[in-house]
Amino acid sequence: MGIGASIFLIALGAIFAFAIDANLGWLDLNVVGWVLMLVGVVGLITTLYFWNTRRRTVVATPVREDRVVADRVVPVQDDRVVREEYREVRRPGYPA
């Protein structure tokens, strides 16, 4: 059940529970309205739960124009870091 159908059931249940005052004898429209609202809320919570879990598992990687081809590790000499770094960057569309 989607979000739209859940909201529709909640609205229809509210109409039956609060706006209609009819006596059918064998059917209580107030109870039908409350049941429809409950089903709509359960459907809405379930739909939002599945949408939330689906969004957590999908990881979008950003499109980057620069790609690091080679990245050297900063050399360490005598427990101190040498302030030298080498990075080769190739842009898409340029020859290697």
C-alpha cells in the first residue's frame, strides 16, 4: 500500500467515524471508520519504513571530474613526516 492509499483510507475512515450519522442497524459506521483509519495508519507506517530502509541501502557516489590515478604515501623519516606529497590527476577526455 502506498502513501496515497494510506492517506485515502485515513480520510475515508475519518469521514465514516466523525461526519456520517446514519443508522444501518447491522453495521456501525463509527467502528468501520475507526478500522479504516487504523488500517491507513498501519499502511502509512509500513510504507514509510520500507522507503526508509530502501534509502539506507542505496549509496550514490558523487560524480567527480578529477580522478586520482596514483597517490604516493607521505614519506616518514625518523618518526617525523616529510612535507612532500605527489599526486597525479587525470581528467576525463585527456589522453593518458
